[in-house]
Amino acid sequence: MNETLSIRANIMKVINIDKEKWASGVESLTSTYRLFGPVKEDDSHNFKELKKGELPDLAYGNSKLSPKSAVFPPSEAMFTYSLDEKNENHHILNDVKKDYSPRAVLGIRPCDAKAVSLVRMNFDTKEYRDPYWMDAFEATTFVGLACDNPCSTCFCTSTGCGPFSEEGLDVLLVENGNAYIAKALTAKGEKLMDAAGFKTAGDDSAIAAKKAAAEAKITASIETDKLSEKVIMDLYDAPIWDDISFSCINCCTCTYACPTCWCFDIQDENKGLSGVRMRNWDSCMTPLFTMHGSGHNPRSQKKQRVRQRFMHKLKYFLDKYQKGIMCVGCGRCVQQCPVNIDIRTVSKKMNDYVAAS
Amino acid sequence: MDAYITKIKEISERLLKDGTVEAVIGFRQGTVPTMSEPCMIKRSDDVKDLVWDSNCRINLCNYLTNRKEKLAIVAKGCDSRNIVTHIIENKIKRDQLFIIGVPCKGMNDKNTGELQDNCGTCTHRNPVIYDELVGDLVEEQTDVDKYADVKKVEALSSDEKWNFFNDLYSSCTRCHACRNACPLCYCPTCFVDESKPQWVGKADDAVDIRTYHFLRAYHCAGRCTDCGSCEAACPQNIKVRQMTKKLEKDCSELYGWEAGLTLDERPPLDTFKVDDREDFIK
């Protein structure tokens, strides 16, 4: 009973959205919000800014790339500058004007929303607040869509998440026949529901059974229970990495598809006498990621790079924040890795590893 | 397939036990139904892990580059042609290798489960170089039009070609899986990774993305075996072979050349002849 009470205490409102009113509600949002949502392209879905009149295609399993791009674009201009010494303000960085007006991501999956809250730990710390990520994050309302039909590669129930997880969401939509049951979980979420004109009080009693049914469909899992007790250097030096990394081709597929990978590179792009300072997604899989100005590369070998990716996700993050692993179980890396390196297999090897005494 | 697997295990076990090789490069069971994982087996006890199925689409020659030890490698037709190219280009020595040849009837597309596009027009299913075969040679396909799709692009107007290639690469994230899955791409530092000075921009500029794809393809001219690893590796399902196939076709028409068939001749763009028909090179 206590559990039920505490869950209910977090819900600000339960609203019933008739599917027939969904399109007009989304239309109403466009006067206040820039909208992002899953869009079908060829054989897969990706999150894009919706064009006028375009609806998010909510009949999707898992987007090819995660929706992290809504707050963390693959390439983003930070500053502009002039190299023309005749120009009064030459060699001075000028902020690029950004649009941080309210935006909403419609139909984000619970795993991807939890990923946003994990990434926030990196971009919003006591020492530093990343202005680009945080300004975009604060401008965004996350409207989640519960997963009734998880993919075969989904393992979110063993990552502290789940197909109906509410972490990181402002609204959770649960499909229920001809309607969505909407749980407005935050003030931001309530505001969006108001703006859409979704006001009919709903009943969330159907959710528990749906949640249990969806969770039961997830049979894959990741073993992480012993990772926190492992000594970092034991895992680092474990003789498992040659075998794990052998097949890796060091592409960036896993890191770019991953909703919790946040690394970026800063580049100056000059054209003639003017330039733009960009920040672009980067990947720990590439040798250039750790190349020093001196030419020395502390991770010149493939094994070191593969180890870094898994140690970061499954050990360093876990130890640093004590909030579980930096993986939400979306399964994109498992589905897309060209050589079938599987984080679940790697985690099991780490979890099972016992250092020789 | 089962007979192949038994034979692959048998040969591998023998080679590891008698010390002919230090390791065997092959495939092991994948964790998802459409994938098998390249692996290196070092202990004869582990040969049980080796598999062979229609998901062994990644070109294993990619894992040979600059290795110094004695190795056995499981090689289907296209892998064997890349091994030939690797030997010509001094990336591996013939006497380091024990090539376990696999006559191949084609790999399955990881998305559709149907025969992979390049396998449908493959005319070298049998390994061209090997030390031992795992089964009888298969019949080679002869009545295939390898370049039907290339001809379609060739027939387009300039504007149409421009749009075609713009669309083709529009979903590219520059993860470089196509490059990294390719046995031909072994430069110590790829031109796109040069940082002193930097050659190519890193942002999502379409010109930079196309520059990468065009140059990658040109580096493969006369060397590409159309093994399809690049396309199989692409997480965005971009038809990256459109460009390499055009160059394969050109090499075939201009020089009568097919890559990786013989150790005795260097690829056309890697050699010089005094009777070259072009004046500029004399």
C-alpha cells in the first residue's frame, strides 16, 4: 500500500486522451512548442523536428538513433569568429544565437528518457553546468510512450529502468485501446497537457496490468549484480579484453546509437577569413579521441578503447555516481554492432570475473 | 553447413594441436539471430566455439592486417581474394597463413534474411587461394549482370546523379563502419582522421560526408572484391557499394581487371606500363 501511495503522490494528474483528439492536440501545441518525434525514414524511425502538420509516428519499436539529439545535436555551432584583421572584432568569439524556446519530445521511450537523466549527471554538476545541453534540456518537455511490445534485444528491466519507467519523463502516455492514458508527472508535463487541450480526467487503473504484461515480454537481461564490489584495476587488468575486443572494428556505431553516450569534440571550421566553433559527437572508439597534441596516444590500441567503453558504462559510472550502470538496456548497440559485440555478454564476463589472488 | 562446421573445427583443432598455427580466425555463435561474431581461437579446446552459417558476412581478411604470428583463417571466396590483395600489398605473408577455404553459396542480408545483394551477382564463390577446403567446390554463377544498378546511375543526368548521391548519403552519421569493416582500409591514419593539418571537417556538413565516401571509394579502385562487408556493416543501411561497384566496373572495362585473383599481378592503379595508352603518364 505504501508503494502505491508513494507512486500516486508523484502523479500530478491522470488524463484520458481520445486518440481522435490526438492530432488536434498536437496541432495546438505547435503555437507554444517546437515538436520533436519519431519519423519513419525508409526502414526505420528516427527522432526529428516535426514539420508543420506532421504527427509523430507512434507505431514504432525503437528509433535507429536515440532521441538524445533533441538536446544534444550531432553537430552544434557554439561560436562564430572573424580572422580578418581589418574587422574590429577579429579573433573574438561571438555566441551563436540559439532557440531555447519551449520544445517537446513526443513519444520518447522510457529507456531513452531515463538515459537523458543519466546524461544530465554529466552535464549538470556542482562544478559545471554545460550551457548548451542544459538550456536545451530545460526547454524540453519529455512526453514518453510506454512500451507495450519491447524488441527482442531490449533488456531495460535489468538496468533499473523498464518499459513503463517514469524516470526523466514529464508525461507518460500508455496506449489503451482508442485512447492514451496520460500521466502528467511534473508541472512541465501538466502545462503541456493543458496547452494541448487534454483535460479529460482519466483513470490509471489499467496501467498496472499493462506494465506487468510488457515487463514479462522482456526476457533478455544484463548481469551487473557483482560489478560494484569489483576492484577497478582487477577488471582493468582482467585477461578478458583481448577476446572481447578482437572482433571490434572501432567504428562509432555503438556510441552514436547509444542514448547515454555524451562525448563530444570541439572543432574550429574556417572558411576564408571567418569561422565557426562547432561541437560534434565524438566516440571513444576512435584513436583520434585520445590523441594528444604531442602525438602520444594513451589509447592507441583497440583493446584499450573497447575496454574504456565498457568500463565507463559498467564500472566507472557505477562507482562514481552509485546510481547503477550507464546503460538503460535499449539494445541499440546489440542490434546495430556490425560484428555483434554484445554489452550483455561483456557485462557477464566482467560480473563473473574473479581476480587470481 | 553442418559438414562445413565439422570440417572447420577438425582442421582448426589439428593445426592448433600440431603447432602449425598460433591461432585460428573464424566466426563464433552470435547473440542475435542474424549475426555471427568474428573471433580468434588460440586453444584447441575452444575450437568447439567455431561456427559457419549465412551470417558470416564480415570479411575476415580485415583481421589479418600487419599480424606477425602464424595464423589459420576461415575464408570464403571474397575473403580469399582480399587475402591475395593483402599478400600483394605486404599486409601479411603467404607463408604465415593456413587458409581454410570455404566454398560459399552466399550470405544473408542482416535485415531481410534474403541473399545479400553482392552475393547474388558473385562470380567467385570458391576461394581462389587455400590450403585446405572444407567441402566440394560449388558451381560458379555465370549468367549474372553484376552492374545493373551501376548502369542505372550512369544513365542519369548530372543533376539527377547529384541528387542521387545526396540522397544516398543523407543518413550517414560518419561512424566509419564501412571503412573499418573493409580489409582494404588499413592506412595507419585515414585521411579523415588527419589532424595535423586536418583535411576534412568533422561536423555534419554534407560536403564533408560526401568527401569521405568518394575518397574512400577511390582508394578501393582496382582492389575492391565487392565482398559487401562495408554495406553489411553500415548501421544506417546505406548502399555504400554503389560507388565501389562503379569503380570495379571501370577497372573491369578499362583494364580487364578483377581484384584478388592472382598473386602474380599488381592492381592496375598500383602499377605502370611503358605502353600505357595515355600520354600524360609517359
